[in-house]
Amino acid sequence: MYILGIESSCDETAVAVVEREEHNRVIEEQIKSQVPLHAKYGGVVPEIASRNHYEVIDYLAQSVLEKAGLTIHAIDLIAVTQGPGLMGSLLVGLSFAKGLAFAHKIPLAAVDHIHAHIESAFIDNPDIRYPLVALVVSGGHTTLFYQESRFNIQVLSKTRDDAVGEVLDKVAKFYGLGYPGGPILDELSKKGDKDRFKFTFPRMTDGSDDFSFSGYKTAAIRHPAAAGKSVDINPGDQTFKDLMASFFNSMVDYLLIKTRAAVEKTTPKSLIVAGGVSRSSLLREKFTQAFKDTPVELYLSSPGYCTDNAAMIAWLGYEKFRAMPNINYFDSHLNSYSRALFKRRI
Ligand code: KG4
Ligand code: ZN
């Protein structure tokens, strides 16, 4: 079965063709990143994003099909991101997918972007067992989920303010390091002394398990002055590298402590870490080390599927279609589906 996946929720336009059932593989994927367009603003400009998706999406779909050696007539299912994301950007992908599905009478599966990030770990690890805990760390989300089975998902805890990737991007923007901040700070953190500056783990005053990252942002910006240290704001300066290394390392430790607590509380068989920030080499090393000799099996999404991509959309679209073959996209109430999917665990 051939599935065409379409992703346009933020600043990447992505199209993929995957094959499932007889073979389980990504045949072809092309991702058009808009990073150069948004870099000078230090973040995603929604209007620029949606206009660029609109300009490239049909060309990208055509190119992916050609490279895969297929035509649209060979496609058995179209899967598209329904949300969450930037409204204008989502509308481009959704309208394109709806048009294709309607014109060629192909079933259409609308997929939740965050759920697809979790599913991305299955592309290279088909043996992941449920129940599982999943940590999704991206530019828009920092959430711990408990999944009893594929379509039975509950939120264990989530950020009350900024997402971890958002903090990385904002701190990098503040120091004029470039966009997106995550990969830049990940590299910089390898060159500094992670124990030089102290960052305290945030705690919720109401005793909740939720995350908070806005304090990290403030601390990373104000720390040098508060500590009475003079830091030359220059990526080449050793004290600055130490500051960024301490900051990044503390955020990863915070994610680790919260994830370990969630695993101890729910005793899942598997643990998935996915989303753009899970590409961080520091995070991957620390999580691998921390869960090495524990009963839970750790699965890190493959580096190529951490950041936004369409293969994960196609992968989950297939699973959704298999589980609910009669679901008719054009009749379904997508938002209520999404809300029901992510009920908070009590
Ligand atoms: O999953 P994603 O592509 O988009 C969202 O759904 O948000 O995640 C983007 C985020 C950005 O904040 C980016 O700085 C971060 O992922 N990121 C990284 C790395 N690559 C991307 N953070 C740390 N280390 C990386 N190597
Ligand atoms: Zn994403």
C-alpha cells in the first residue's frame, strides 16, 4: 500500500511517499525548509510561512512522486497534518490534500502532528511495545504522554509556558547566534564547562508535574550579571561557551528527571523521545546513558525524523486508516477527535 504524506504545519513543507504492509519503508521524501526566509527575524513569520508553502507544495508533491517512480494513480491513501500548527500554513497542506483526494477519489487521513512525532520512532523501530511513555520536545511542545495503545493517549504533563525548543531559539536570538537556536546551542554546549554556572530546576508551586521553561530563558539571559561575572557575548569566548553549556545541560537534566519520574510512576514497556530537540546530541547521549540498565526500552526517533517531516505523517496516517478504515475525512469532526485523543491523565 502506498501512502502520500503531506506536512505544512510550521516552516517546513514536506512530502513523502511511504510503503506499508508488504514492505515498510520510506520510498522518497523531500523537505523544503524555510529557515533562510525566517532567519533574519529570529523566528517563524506566519504570513511568510503560509505563502511559501503555497508556492512550493504542488511542485514538491510532483517531484516526490517522480523520484518514487509513481503517479498519483498508484497512491492508496493520502495523509495530511490537521494540526496543531500555524493556521495559514495548515490550510495550505489541508486544502492541497483535500483537492488531490477529492479529484482522484483517494481516501484521506487527517493526522495530529504531535502524535505523528511520537509515531516517527516506529519508522526504524517496528518492535516498540505498548504501553509506552513518550516525551515530545519541539519548538512548540514539551509534553510527556502515556500511551496504553496507539490510539489511547493521555497527557501526563506539559509545559505551562515556553516549549524547550522555543527557549533555545529565543536565547540564541537574544545573543544574536542565529536561527534555529537548538542546533547552534547543541554544538556550542560541547565546547563549554557545563558545571560552571548553576541553574535551578523549576518547581510548580501547586505541586503539579507540569514543566516550566520560561525561568530558564530569563536565567540564561540574566545569569552573567546576577552571578557578578563579566561575559563577553561572543560565541568564541570561553565564559560564554560555559554559560551556554551549563544552561543547555541543565535543561536536558530537567527533562531527564521529569521523564524518569513519569517512567517510575507508570512502568511502561517502552520510552520514546521525539520532536526537533530530540536531535540534540547532548540529549541523546544523556538519555541513552540514563536508561541503559533499566527495565524500560528507550527509543530515540532517528535523527532524520526528529524535526518536522512528512514520513511520520504518512506512517501514522496508515495506522489510523487501518484502525478506522471507515473514517471519512469529509464527514469527521477533526477538532473533537484531536481533543479526545489528548485527554489529560488524572
Ligand atoms: O519538531 P520541530 O521541527 O518543529 C516543531 O514541531 O516545533 O522542532 C523544531 C525545534 C526548534 O526549536 C529547533 O531549535 C530544535 O527543534 N532543534 C534542535 C536541534 N535541531 C532542531 N534542538 C537541539 N538540538 C538540535 N540538534
Ligand atoms: Zn513538529
